[in-house]
Amino acid sequence: MFLIIIALLPLTLVSCAPWGTQSAGGWSGTAVHDGTVYVGTRDGRVVAINSSTENLEWSYSIAPATALTSGLACSPSTVSAAIYTTPIISGDLVYIGTYSGQIHALTIDRGVERWVYPRIGSIGAIVGNLVATNETIYISSSDGMVYALDTTYGDPKWDTEPLADKLWTSPTVGDDTLYVSTFDGHIYALSLETGGLLDWSFESEAGFASSPVVYEDTIFLGSFDRHLYAIKMGSDVLEWRFPEKPADNWFWASPVVDKGIVYAGCLDGKLYAIEADTGRERWSYLTEDQNGKPSPIVSSPVLTDNLLIVVNESGTVYVFNLGAELGNDAVPLKIISIGAAVRSSFCAQEGLVYIRGEDNWTYAVDINEGEISWKLDLTKKEE
């Protein structure tokens, strides 16, 4: 569980600085809506960036649910709320979950807090992304439970019994069902309306590393045994497992599926294109860092029009034209480096890819020009 341990280190090693604060950290990514980019920062804020003017429109600092202390601290200290989830937008609100166990709803135009859940205290740490549909937000929590909230007021609709020791993956909606994967190797199907467990579930000997992806009647997800799984809904056996021999590392990021092809990034640095029906490899491509060494793919690929966009941990952006015949030796249409490490999800709209680097900058990459269009320091105050 090396990646998990590394992710937790910034949250457990508390600063002994005289002002008694700690860097929040987290791997929050970017979301774009009507030309505005929303992102959670490494210093515990949610910000909105106008993509046209390249200006910071507003910034909202999220305080933790309670003053946190640690046995590693020199004295009790107040910390900023670490943000691991990527903002989601529904209606006129943007929603974010925090490692301190709260969900915040902010207005999209000014970043004013509309509501917070729970009103007092907190639930378990929120690491997996939130999901919104049918005026409901669904949350997986580190207390092992799934919560459903009303989007307008944040009122609870239901919550489950603990499904696992921790839930760090995001829930996924398919028709009228919510699917949840666990580190101990379970997939649970829940009623969207009540949160009750449905008749079907799936159990694997290996734990699941990624969130489930639903395509037609099949669930795709990565496992800690270094395989990608395909599981038919309602079935107790695997449809297929890729590759035949374990890959060199985990499929940590969720895959994406388009026109019957599964595109999966792996921590071994490779992007794989796999037939959804058969599990047969169409092609693979090894991504690299600036020194020509394999670089892990931590973020899920993004599809826009006929383009598949992949960003590896070294901050290299690969653009593949899916409208072309890629054959067994896929060749990227563009390769662009932002010069900063990337471990968070990213998004794309109208020819621009929005990426939050580990240096706490947001980068807008122009696909057509093959270069950085603009970048913004996220510690900068709004103008």
C-alpha cells in the first residue's frame, strides 16, 4: 500500500512552526463549467478561475470540522482542511468533500457557502470523489459508510451500515443503482432511493484499487493484484482479467470506455487499449518522464470529441486521436509537458486541458497548439 502511505504522510506529520499551522495537502483536481475552472488547492481552499480572462474569480478557505491535534505535534495546532476530492458542479452550486469529514456547498458565482454537512462535527474522512444525480449527492466515507444528501439544502436522505473498514473509492451510478468498490475486494450494489443493499454483490480475493466504471452491462475496475477486471452485473464470476500475467504495477486510476474499447492507465506508466467484450489488448503505449523513464499514470484518462488525453505523474500530456487507425503501435498526436508533477484528476473543454500541478499551479494546455496556454499560481489572491 505504498501509494496510500505516501498520501497519508502529509496528514500525519504535523508542523512545529510557531504559528501552529500545517499545509493541508491533497490531490484535488479540476472541473470546468461554463468557462469557469473550479479546483481544490493544496492549502485547503476551493477557487474559481475565469478561463477567458485567466483571473482568479473567488477563493474560499475551508476550515476543518474541529481543531485537529496529533501526538507528533509540538503543541495542539489548527490545520487547514485537506482536500482530496475534485469539485463537482450541479445547478448553481459547487460541492467539495474534505479529509476532515465534511461536505461543503458553495455558490458558483461568488463562492459563498450555502450549506455544510454535517452541521456539527464530521463523518469519516472523504477521499473518493462525490457523485451528483437526480438532486442527490452520494459520498463514500472513510468510516466505511455511504451517504446520500439533498443537493439544495444538504439534508440527509439516507446512510448505510459500514460496508468496509474504509471507503476511499468513488461511488458510481448505473441506471437506478449505486455501485461501490472496496479495498477488501467487494463490489456492492445499493438502491439509489433507499441505500439498501440489493441482491447482487461481487467478491474477489484481491482488493480493488480503483473506483468502478459502468459500461452497458459490465463493471470495469483495477485491482491490487495488478490486473484490470471486467465483471458482468449479476454474475458471480469474472468476465475477464487483463493482462494474462500481472502488470508491473496497479491499475489505480479508473479506466474510461468508448465505443467498446477500455482505456486504462497503469502505475507501470503504460496506457492500455483493451476490447471491452473480450479483454484482448488492442495496443499499449509507455509514457515517460523528462529523463525517458516510465512515469506512473495516477489520473484517469479524459475523452473529448475523438481525442483521448492522458497525463502521467511527471506532468507529460499525451493526446491520442481515436479517429485514426492506431494499430498495435499507437503514436500520440501531441506530447506536451507542463513541468510539474500531476497526481490529481483533470478535465478538458473546447480544446483546453485544465490540470492542477503538485506545485499548486493550475495549467491550461492548448491541444491544438501543443503548448501551455496559461497558468495561474493558486496561492494568488483574487483581483
